Amino acid sequence: MSSRSEATNVAPSDAVLPRRVLKFGGTSVTGAARIDVIADVVRERMKECNPVVVVSAMSGVTEQLRRASELATRGEAGELLAEIERRHRDAVQEVACGRPEAVEGVEKVLREAARLIQGIELVRECSPRTLDQVLSLGERLSIQLVAWGLCERGLPARPVDSSAIIVTDDRHVEAEVDFPATEERALRLLAPDGTIPVVTGFLGATPTGDRTTLGKGGSDYSAAVLGWALRAEEVEIWTDVSGVMTADPRTVPDARPLRSLGFNELLELSHWGARVVHPKTVRPLRERGVPLSIRNTMAPSDPGTLVTPRSPKSNMGPVRGIASIDQVGLLQLNGVGHGSESVTGRFVHALDEAQCQILLLSQGCSERSVCVALPPRAVRPALRAIDKAFVLERRAGLMDDPSVEGDCSIVAVVGEGMKDMPGIAGKVFGVLGEHGISIRAIAQGSSELNISFVVRQKDVHEAVRILHRAFFGTDVQPRSAEDASDAAITAKELADHGPIDVVELATEMIAIPSLSGHEHAVCDFVMDLLTAKGWDVRTQPVNAGRVNVWATRKGGEVTLTTHLDTVPGFFPPRIDDGKLYGRGSCDAKGIAAAMICAAQRLADAGEERVDLLFVVGEEASSDGARVAAALPSTSRWMVNGEPTESGLVSASKGSLRCIIRVRGQEAHSAYPELGRSAVDAMVGLLSELRGLKLPTDPELGETTVNVGTIRGGSAANVFAGQCEVELMIRLVGDADEVKQAIAGLVGDRAELLWGSHIPPQRYQVVEGFKTTTVAYTSDVPILSTWGKPLMFGPGSIHHAHTSEEHVPVEELRGAVDAYEQIVRELLGS
Ligand code: ADP
Ligand code: ASP
Ligand code: MG
């Protein structure tokens, strides 16, 4: 039998596996930790199905691109473009470890970005068609990051630009999908082939190939369209919350996730502003009965919400959720004359013609008053349309000027069970009335799935909280550092107590969960404490309202710095056998507490040349450190805190990535004279590599090489056409020396692709401390502008990130003395 037919025999079993679409949103593709989660999910799914991955742009990038295109019309996009470039270049290093294909892929799109922005700057205008090209860049960058990030984690992924698959009309920025044409292309271009397509969300193209986008948040819709086209067994939307919740958790901190939901209910909730899923997502899935689940990349083991055609029975009562649209304009038409034609009809028709989306309509009796809620940008065009449509009535004085009320919001109460249950509306308006919230307009959906109404914008969050309490019986205090921590003591009380005890402070800080990306509460706590202690506390905005905390007194010569975020797996503080346990105890809240106590002690003794810098996001993308690095710093030394078992680090190894690729000649394996196996050649190369002499350093020891992955060959009876390995080299000196040695060994037998490089780092040490070296790399190179680096911290790196994370109490107390002494040595005080 020929090797060829043997090889194709493998395919059908792959092809019959069901398809499943996994969509990862902005926060889910930002940071290496998230890509690890994506890899885990994909790997798990591959056991039972053929997954297709759909991704959004990284958090906030679509908005940045929109803004850049606007600024470009004034010739002012340079800085923002540079920021977008920087974010993606950093991300390539972080999530795809500087893999050459990833770097190449990202750079190619970035070059296009620069050209597009340059073009707009030149002509000083940006048409919707051009805007779509600019907006497409975000997703096109993120498929490079995710696809190569998955390859980096051993999965056979490939980036796919959906403009070749999703066919749309030419309504730029809000294009409509041509379903039949898309189905044909999806079946063809996403046919199972043993790889995992990583597809751009949000993007399509017209039949003639002009790029289009599907509207804000449109990646969810892309996933649904592909789920429909591939008749997927399920579509999974992975985001930053554990499913659809009873309300937006940003407004109602104790909103609860719903385990199950009907398509109709999801449609209503998303239509009324629950942006967890784009409202258009539901229709295609409902049509082909494809279930939808919503899951959390920050908590992948949470069950999430399963959405199915029928609304499930719930024990939570008839109301499933409360949603709101924050910004709407309310437009009211009064005193319409008694014409025979329906005024409401003409009014709606006029708005429709002017393409003004009506979010809510309510009509008074005898058509003397009609009222609509519109998106703010539709108010002006609506007024023009009314002027035109009612020109005669206006002239005859039969109609007042339309009145407009800006700064309004819509609130909707949603649930399938409401239609069989009298009294819900009474309860809604009753409790709002009790709290003095005035209702501007009311509508009840004809489906009786929702009750919606308009309130003043200043009241909207309060209204949602009141209703949530009324229907879900929860207490709805806004989140604050104190209640998030369950802390027995507030920051202010701690500060007022006299000298701060490091163990007490660390305990309070550990009690406040602060997973990367969710550091608000602990940052607030630290800021309150330092403010109460007389520090000048400043925030450094990072993103999405997240901040680094910087505190100073007289301007620091020395900055003590570490991070306040932790890895997942929160567990509360406890002291056991002389050890303080809890998530973050060792990495790095114990360290932060020790730094605060040391700095305070120094300040109390009159040494005020110490600053404190606490960054966020170190465990994910180092976004906090990158922001800090871009800000002016005054310090001459920076003492960075990581667990070093209370040794001062004198040096740390660097790292270098490399891919070796060998090409062979495929042939039937029975005839060695006809072929040349790339795998065979690689095995030879690698054994020579083992014997290669690489630099050593008296302090850091040996250069080490890890062959992380090997890929190659197609079948046992075929000589391998290609073989590829990825190396991670731990450097003790100059990278060039290593590169030359490896290049010399490889010669022209293979291709060498060099990836990211972090040089070894030397640190200042001071008298009176034991010193140590570490083999891992850290954030220190990023923070290079904050002064000559030192590194020190209590606790062991081997306990960090584990479920037994702890720091010995005595060592923690000792760290306060140590930081104080280090500062005094540096300042000679
Ligand atoms: P992604 O980038 O993953 O698409 P989005 O920011 O678009 O994520 O959607 C997730 C966000 O939706 C949540 O962080 C949450 O603040 C918001 N949200 C609003 N209403 C709800 C709700 N009822 N349930 C869950 N999340 C909601
Ligand atoms: N990146 C696009 C947006 O923010 C699409 C998406 O995230 O769904 O609108
Ligand atoms: Mg979204």
C-alpha cells in the first residue's frame, strides 16, 4: 500500500468529530496567563471535538484604534500609534515568547498600521471604509499573538483572517452578514485539517474584498456566525465574568451568575445593555439550535452559564436579570393635533428613514404625546427628521417643539417567567418610588419578557441596585476596600493605631483578593493607609481604571517596589506553626507590607528620601511595570521585592529563545536512497548540541539549554520533510557568544530563528547581607529607569504560586529590618 493512502486514512476520524467554536474576548487574550488558560481549554476540547478559536483584539485596542484614526485626521496620532505598537511588541515577547513567526506576523500588521495612519494624516480624513481597515488591525494582531502563543504551548494553531470567510454587505462599521456565502466559505476554509484555526472576530469583507467590521463587541457575533455555518455542537464565549449575571457586576458587586438561561432572555438582557454578549449573537444560534455557554478565563473551573432554546425553570423567581443602557437621550413630542393619520406611525417612520435607532418607545393616550429613547448620537438627526416630517403641523402651530432630555438611562427588568406572574411592574415602580427615583418614561415589551423604563442618568446605578435587592434579596453596598476584605479593621484604623505591625498589615492585605486585573480594592486599602500616615500618594493609571500606587514624602533617592496582584486561587490568611499562609503571602503582599513598615519607620526617624511603588499586573502582563517605566522617576536605587529567601540577589541569568528548523526530503520509508529524514538529521544535531561548550560565569554558573518542543514528520512510513525544535537558553553572559557557537555547530544543515532575549542582570549588593543568584528572569529589566537595581524579599520562590503559599512570620519581621538597613546603607544615613 502506498504511504499516501495510509496517511489520508487518518483524516476521516478527525473530520467526523463535532465542531465547537471557542471565542475569547479582549481580556481573555491579554497576558501570558490568559493564553495559558486558552491553551488548557483548547487542549481539553481537542479530545472530543475539532475546535475553532475566535479572538477579539486585546483589551481596549479597538478603542485605541478608533481614537488613533480620529487623531490622525488632525495629524496627532503618533503617540497613540506608538503606544499600540509598544503593547503588541511587549505582548509578542510575553505571550509568544518572541517566537520569530509571531514577531514577523505582528510586525507585518504594525507596518500596515503605520502606513494607514500615515495615509489618514496625509489626507486629513477617515472614511468609514478606511476606519474599518484601521479597526481590523486589532484582531489581526491578536490572532498572531494567540495562534503563535498556542504553538508556543505545543498546539498546532494557525492564524486565520476572517475577511476571507465572513462575507458582508458594504455598510462599513456595522456590516450585515451574508449567511449563505459565509457558510460555503467557512465549510471550505475551516475544514478539519489537524490544525486549530485562530480566527479574527469582528471582521468580514464585502464580496469584492473590502474589509468591514460587525459593530462594537462584534466578535461574539462572529463566533455565532461560524457556529451556525459549521453547525457546531456548541459555541463557548470566554470572558472575564463567570457567565451572565443577575446584573452587571461592576454596578452590583454581589450579582450572581445564572447557571442557565433561555435564548429569549439572553436576547433581552443583551439588548438592554448586558454587554457580556452582543445581542446579535443569539439569532443564528437559535436558528440552528446551537447551545451557547459563557465562561470565565479568570476562573476556568466555574461552570458559567448555559444558554439553550428553552428558558429553564429557575428557583430564583420570575426575574432573571436587570440591565441598563447608561447613556440615552429622551425625545418627546407633545401637543400633536387631531389629524386622522397616526402620528406615532409617521414619527417612527421619520426616525427610521433617518436611521435613528429607537431603543424604547412609549405613547400617551390619544396620541397627544409620544416619547422615544435614542442613542445620544441619534438625537440631532432625529430632531432634523421630525422637523421635516411635521413641517405643516409645526407651521400651523399644532405641535410644540420636541423636547429633548439628555443624560438619561434605560433600566430593564427581564425574565421569561414574568408573563405569568402579576404584580411585577407594581413591585418595580413601588420600590423605586419608595427611594425617590423618578421615572421619565415606561415601556413594557410586547413579549412581556421585560419591563423597561427611563430614569435620569445620575439615578441609574442606584435604581439597578435597588431592584437587584428587591428581586434577588442581596445587600448591595458599593464595593470598597473594607467590605471586599471582610477586614476586621480598616486602613484608617490600622494607621491610627501607632506603629504598624507587619504581620497585621500583611494579613489585612492578603484578606483582600487581588487577582491580576482586579487589584482595585487592595490598592485602595494601601492608598488609604499611606494617606493616613502622611504620605503624598499618587496613582499611575494603567488601564480599565486600574492604577499603580506611588507614594513619596520628600522625593526618593531609593524606591522600594513590588507588586500587589496575585495569581489565581484565592485563599484567606491564617497563621499556622509560625507561618503566615494565604494567597500573596509570599508573592508579594508580605513583601509589600514589609516595605511599607520599613519606609514608615525610616520616615518616623526623619529619613524621608524613600518612595514606595506598588505595581499591578506583574503576574499577568507586567502592564503596571510598563506604565511605571514610562513615567519619570527620580530615584537612584530601586529595591525590587521578590521572594529571595532573604538574600540579596547579586545576579540573575538572562534568557534567549531559538528555533532550529531542518528540511528533509519526503519519500517512502522503504527506500532510504530516495529520501532524507529531517527528524534523523535533527536528532544528530541535538546530540552534538548537547556536547557544545557554552559560556560559564563564575557567579551565575553554566549556560543551560532546554529543548522545549520537537515537531516533525508526518507518518512512520515517510521520511520526515521537516523537523523543528524550540530552545530556551538561560544566559550567563553575552547572547552573541551563544548565538555564534550554535550557528557554528549548525552551519548550513538547518535554519536558525532567534527570538526574544533578556540579558543577565547584575545587581548592587550592600554589606552585611548574604547574597544569592537566581536563574529566572524578572520585571527588573522593565523598570530600569527607576534606578540601580537591588533585589531582596522574604519567603521562597518555591512556595509562591502554590496552594501552600506562605512566609515564615519571623522572616517577615526580619524583612522590615532588612529593608530599613538596605536603605540606610545606600543613603549612608
Ligand atoms: P469581552 O472583552 O470578553 O467580550 P466584555 O467586556 O465585552 O468582555 O463583556 C464582559 C463584561 O460584561 C463584564 O466584565 C461585565 O462588566 C459586563 N456585564 C454587563 N452586564 C452583565 C451581566 N448581566 N452579566 C455579566 N456581565 C455583564
Ligand atoms: N474588538 C472589537 C470591539 O471591541 C470586537 C469585540 O471585542 O468583540 O468592539
Ligand atoms: Mg464583548
